[in-house]
Amino acid sequence: MSNQESQEEEREVLCSIYDSDECFKEQSPTSFTYRIGEVGEPKSFLVEITWGEGYPDELPTINLDTFYNRHITVESKEALTAALRQEAESFVGSPMTYSLFEFAKERGEELVAVAVDSVTSSEPVSLYTVRS
């Protein structure tokens, strides 16, 4: 089976699995997002996975640099992205988007929680506060 055929099959499976899940969005035939946590919660975040032409024989692009994730520290995004990439390594050659979203649901909140807790325990910062 070609990579393109594998991608089409995986896309159909993802859309079937997440059919009524409001957290899942198909951005394009090769790009998908999943929101972990409830909207407005400090530990909520969005994972975007995009397939290149060589996917699933190569790693997808994992992106957490979205507007939705503006409340998450750079360190938390880097830690979560690294954990997702490490998890993805074990799936190279087979469909992995569902597994990565599930991994993010299971482990993501704990990785984000450490940084969010340290930020929320410090003084509140207004959007209009200027820091030097």
C-alpha cells in the first residue's frame, strides 16, 4: 500500500472514530487537531498533527504553537512535543495519529500541569501589564 493510500485510509478511520467528538477537527486531508481538556481550563491545550508526503514512513509534524496554546509556557510545549515525538518513533511505518492523540490525552495534562501550576501560583498578570 502506498503512503497516499495509507493516509486516505487513516483519515477515514480518524473521521469515523472522532465523528461526534467536538475536540477533533480535520483541518485538511493531511492535518488534524485535537483539543485536550475543557475550553478555558488552564491545562487545556491543542495538538496539531500534519502528515508529510512520506507519512507514515516518516514522522508527522507535531505542532503546539497555536493561538489556543498561548497560555502554555515554551518549556511545557517543548516537553510535550518531545514526548509526542518519542512516542511517534515507535509507530514509524504504521498509522499513528490516533495513538498520538490518545497519548496526549493520557500524559499531556500532567506535562502541562507542572508549568501551569507554577505560573498560576505566581502573581496574576494582566494583559496590559508591562514587565521590564
